[in-house]
Amino acid sequence: MGSEQQPQSVLKGDLVVRLQQGFSQHLKKDLETVVDVVFDAMISALKEKRRIEIRGIGSFSLHRQKGREFVNPKTGLLTVCPSSCRVVFKTGKDLRSEG
């Protein structure tokens, strides 16, 4: 067994800290506002069913997932799962080549 490590998560606060290291002349609360505005714009675009592309990283888009019927294994009842949208991320060429 190898010593595989779980991938570390990058939190919103981590992004603010990285920005603060690169732009020390700006206040932390201003940098937090910048991060919030970027994420709010991304969320708004996805809610409007628009595609988001970040060059070198990838793109986010919504895909419609068809509704389906399934049998609940506990109760044996036929249940309907309604159609919904899900966010799909496709990696960009630069990120893909680092495999």
C-alpha cells in the first residue's frame, strides 16, 4: 500500500490569503469583496443557463438530466425522480496536459 494522500481543498478564504500575498497594498476586506463578486457573477451566469469559460482552467455549463423512475429498494414503491440541471466542469487544455 502506497502513502496516497487525499487532495487538499482550496477554500474561499485560502483564495483571499493568496490574493493578499500578491496584492499586499489592498485591504483584506476589499479582496474578500473581489472574490465574492467573482463567485456571485459565476452563480448568476449559471442560473441564467449561460456557460462560463476560464481560459487555461476549463468551462462550467449546465446539463439537463432527464427524469427517471426507480424502485425504492426499502419500500418496493415505484418513485419518480424529476428532471433537473447539474453543473458540469470540463477541464481546459492547459490543465489536462499536466495529468
